[in-house]
Amino acid sequence: MKLNIVPAHTGWLWVRQGLRIFWKQPLALSGLFFLFITAMSVASLVPYLGNALALGLLPAATLGLMAATREATLGKFPMPSILVSAFRAGRQQARAMVVLGVIYALSFLAVLGISALFDGGDFARLYLVGGTLTREMVESSAFQSAMWVAMALYLPLSLLFWHAPALVHWHGVSPVKSLFFSGVACLRNFGAMTVYLLGWLAVFAAAGMLIMLLSALLGQPELMGVLMFPTAMLLAAMFFSSIWFSFRDSFVADDEPATPAPNELV
């Protein structure tokens, strides 16, 4: 395995690949995504440890969605069981994925803990326990500071875990080393990752504008509220479908060519 440096425009290619592969198997990939969301929601309902459990399962569940996309690119129909691929690859890899999940959960909770220093824990409490987001809370400078601090700290955390589940699963890399290699890969391909994330922001923004325009043309402003949530969920499913391509092009086996074909869509 070796790191592959790709040009910045490859990030937009990853966006296009995610959209294209999703519409090749929309029922399978959207169904798996909603199953993924359901599993996370059910895990979060466990008393006391629910949110930590859901966070701990996130790397393995994300790996499952990546495996599903990989199957779709091979022309296969991904079955629901693929979501637990991380725990079917052998005891050693399953244990490594559990360790990775624990590290992620503890790191995320640490991010929320640091944010609590700025607003007394209101932002962290809202995320972990739930509650009503009031206008006074949103307008509070302390709450806003906590939110921005959490976002700033979560960005590098997400880069460390971006490729880590796939490295553990497909390349047998240890959890700690997978975090290091993932971070290095994201930094070395910073241009492509930036274009990739900006591309998805543009896709989400364009979809929102289309819904707003449609609601205005039909004279039914309530239609925007009806369509916005399912559209966002479908776009999120497409986003998760694209993560596999960012991993596939960032790491190659020693006997594979180091430069991805820029015009190849799947």
C-alpha cells in the first residue's frame, strides 16, 4: 500500500462518481443509508451510554457504506448484511474496528467537553441529551463560541478518521497507524479534499435553491418544509456513496498504477 497524490480537480470527480453510482443503484444505496441512520438512532436510545455507543459504531457503519459502494461499482447488488462488513472480516480486524470506534467516541466527547468550557455545556448537552434550540440560545455569544470551537476541532478529527476504517478493514493497518495515514493522506491531497467538500456544499446549496424556487413558483411555501428533509437525506446518502472513491484514489497497492484515470467515473 502506498499513498497516491491526486490533482485538485479529482475532488470534483469524486463528487460526480458518488452521484453517478448512487443513481445506478438508488434503492440499494438509499436503503442502506437509511438503515445506517436507523441503527445509529436505535443505538443512541440505550440508557446512559446510547450516544457514546452510536459514536463508537460510526466508523464501522461508515465502512459498511463504503463497502456497499464498492460492490455497486463492481455491478453487484449490495445486501443489508454488508453494513456489518467490519465485523465479518475476522476477529483481529473486528477488534481493531472496535478500538477505532472507542477512539472516535472518546475524541468526539472530548471535543464537546472542550466546547463546554465556552458556554457551560449548553451546546454539548443539546447534542448529547437533546432539547429545544431556543432563539435566546442561538443568539447567545457563548453558545455560538462553543459551536464554532466544536466545529473547528471536529474538522481535523474527521480528517484523521476519513480513511481510517477502510485502512483497518482492507489493508489490515492498526487503528493508531490508520489515523496517522488518514491524516497524512488528507493533508497531502488537501486540494482534492477541499474541492470535494466545496463541491458537495455546492450540490446541497443548489438543491436547496431549487426547492425554494419550486415552492415560490407553485405559490406553496409550505412545500419547502415538506421537501427539504427527504432531499437532504437523499443527498447525504449520495455523499456517503462518494467517500469510497476518495479512499480508492488516495491509496493504491504496490503493484497498481499510482495515478488514477481522471476521466474514469466508476
